Amino acid sequence: MPSGLSRRDVLKVFGATVGGTFFQFSSWARNENGEPLILPDEILQQPLARPVTAITLGAGSRGNVYGNYAVEYPGQLDIVGVAEPIPVRNERYAQKHKIEEARRFNTWEDVFKQPKFADAVIITTPDDLHYGPCMAALKMGYDVLLEKPISPSEKECRDILALSKKTGRIVAVCHVLRYAPYFIKLRELMQSGAIGEVVSVQHFEPIEHTHMSHSYVRGNWHNSKQTTPIILAKSCHDLDIIKWMIDKPSKQIQAFGDLKWFKKENAPEGSTARCTDGCRVEAECPYSALRIYYRNRSRVRVFDMPDDKEQHAAHIMEKLKTTNYGRCVYRMENDQCDHYVCNIQFADNVTAAFSMEAFTSYEGRRTRIMGSMGDIVGDMSSFVLTDFRTGKKTEWKQESDAHGGGDWRLVADWVQAVSKQDASLLSSTIDASIESHVMCFAAEKSRMGNTVEGVRL
Ligand SMILES: NC(=O)c1ccc[n+]([C@@H]2O[C@H](COP(=O)([O-])OP(=O)(O)OC[C@H]3O[C@@H](n4cnc5c(N)ncnc54)[C@H](O)[C@@H]3O)[C@@H](O)[C@H]2O)c1
């Protein structure tokens, strides 16, 4: 870039046009990172004769992201039941949605012991608790909003698909990126011929180093065998969005990846089992739990913070002394890869290269799309399309949250689909989502066996 010029100036110099979409943020609802959620367009929320009623199974981070939609748009969605074993979460959720006592349950199994009492269920339980509730819900005639991954087992994913077909119920998989205006626009441009014939895609998922330590070293997904390998737990969104944008069948996949850094042999001298145990390198460690949670107050939603702010410091300290979130990142029982690369061959020899990286200072996906007549370079909040024929550059911009505004747009479409009993209003039905899950299973097989795997549907 010429010195002294901003990117916008450069675009002006090159005769570029700037387009974009500007969205409003919720004044109160936040995602699990604490970022305000982007509100969906009104057009996605056609008035309904009555709101869709739903029961939330798992009132943790994601259960609240989706449930909060009902608070913002009570004419669209009404949460009428909850299953959640952690008392404070169950209590807060029930209060927020005014759920009657008889419809508050400890565990998902209890919900299905009752006669059907809602249109749908929202499944936001941990990864290994998706299959049971989803199969039970379909058997009882509920429509479903199902968090990804569909299931840690390929067979179970296929079972859910088969039962949804047999029962004719709607299962929307929470591939939220498909609802993000950024990816919708990219796909539209790729399919319109704006860059000629699409030849290849490079897609990059920078996790950000403290996010990695929080979720995949200390947190819920630190052990791939107890949950799911990171390619499913984190990057199934990415293989899915690559597949969705290219919109051709995937043929072959090959992956490499490893856990390189968060291991016992890398523990610095003077470090201790917990960051609170007098670790001698705590002050300079970027992964220090005291730095992340106690001093920066980052990602503390996971601690179910008390309402009284005066109690926050003591509450966080207690969590650091008693939960995995206070443990040294080099001394966990973690096994998730901290770098993972994957090549995919699609029909017509279109190729995609995907890379997931823990060691970045930033989050947000990066995409490069190469076509015969142009290319697109984007970072989820903006992209630039260059037309090789004219040299013209076109920039598109939007405000972004971690999922590019996809969270509530997914719920908006799902509510309409359930209300109208029309699955075609969704872009991530289980039917449309299964292939990218099969790609993830094949990638993991390739990584473990050092093979190139065919993708068989
Ligand atoms: N779509 C996305 O971008 C996205 C982002 C993060 C997580 N996820 C997925 O969403 C799911 C939930 O993740 P989360 O971050 O909300 O986790 P979380 O731990 O915050 O929430 C899960 C909740 O389920 C509850 N639970 C456990 N056993 C239960 C049972 N038997 N019955 C009912 N509830 C039970 C837990 O107590 C917890 O409150 C996971 O599968 C995760 O992989 C998806």
C-alpha cells in the first residue's frame, strides 16, 4: 500500500466502489465472548399468528444466545421449558423466560417423559449429549434446533438424518456462518460469475491464543476423546462454509495437524500446577489464568458470575482455585491439535486449503477466493473483489461479531421454518449439513492414518 494512504484511499485511487451493509447491535444480548449480538433484519421476522414455542435443553452459553432471541422478539419465539442440571443456570433461565415450575427439568431425559408441550426443542447440551435428545425429540414429533457438531460419531449423524427424513420433522444444524451476510454475499458473488470460474479457495481460521487456551486446553473441549476432535468441535463451521460456498460435492480430503505447544515438556521452570500456586513465571505468561480471568476479566461468563459486582473478584479466585480454568496450560490432560491444515478436492477439480491456527493475536475468519476472471480477499468484516478484466476493485463492509451476525439470523429463519412448516426457509438443514460433517470425520481419519481419504456420503 502506498505510504500515507489508508485502504479506503487506495480503493479510491484505483477507482473502487465501496458497498456494504450496516446492522444494529442488541443493546443487551451478548454472545459467549461478551460481544453484542447483531440484530437480524426485520424482513426475516414476518409476523406470526403466535410465537413458536420451544424447550431449551442445556442453558449454558449457546442456550442463552438462542434463548435471548425470545426476549428480544417475544412475538416470534417463546421459551416454555428448560432442562439444565446446574441449579443457578436453571434458575436464571427459568426466571428470564418466566417458565413455570412444572416445566423446569434437571436433565434432557425428563423432558421426554412428559407429553409433548411445545413446537420444538433447542439442543445446546455438550457435544456428546446431542444424539440422545435429538432422537427422542424427533420420535415425539418436535422440530429441532441442533447445535453443532451433530454428534461425535458419524453413524449417529447419519441416524439423526434418517430419522428426520422418516418423521418429516425439521432439524436445523447451528452452522451459523451460513446466515452471516458476509458469507452469503461471497457465495452469491461466486455463483454469479463475478470472478469468472471459481478455481480455488483458501480459508483461514485464527482461533486466537487465549481463546485456544480457554476452550481447547483448559475448557470444555480440552479432551478430544471425551468431546470431539477440534476439526469437528471448532472447524466444522469452516469446512461447512467452504463446502457451502463452492457448492459442489467434495471428493477427497487430506489433513495434517498436531498438538505442539500445550504439553508438559514445555512447562517453564518455576511454573506450578495452578497459576494461583505462586507460579514464578505467571507475570510474563500470556496464558496465565490470573491475567486472563482475574485481571482482564475476560471470558468470565463461564463462571456464572454473581449479580453483585462486589463479589466478582472473590468468585473468580475461587473458580481459579477449584476448576480447570485455574490450571497451568502445560499441565492439563488436553490432546486437541493447536494447528491443523487440510486440503480438499471438490468436483470439477476445484480445490480448497483450510488452516486452523491457535497461535494468533486475532480472531475472525480470513478468506481468499481465486477465480479465472477475478479474486476476492476478505476478513469477515470486509472484502475486496478485484475484476481482472477491468481492474476495478469493489469493497464490501459490515459490522461483525464472532459469527458475522449469523447467530440470530439463524434463529429468525428457524422460527419462520417451524412456524410455516417449511424447511426450505433454512440453509443448514441436517440434509444440507451432513456432508461437511462427513468431511470432518474423513479429515480426522486422514490425519491419524496419514492417508488421503475419499468423502463418501
Ligand atoms: N454454533 C456455534 O458457533 C457454537 C459455539 C460454541 C459452542 N457450540 C456448541 O454448543 C453446545 C453447547 O456449548 P456451550 O458453549 O453452550 O456449552 P455450555 O457448557 O456453556 O452449555 C452446555 C449446558 O448443557 C448442560 N447440560 C449438561 N448435561 C445436561 C443434561 N443431561 N441435560 C440438560 N443439560 C445438560 C450443562 O450444564 C451446560 O449448562 C456444544 O455442543 C458446543 O460444541 C456451538
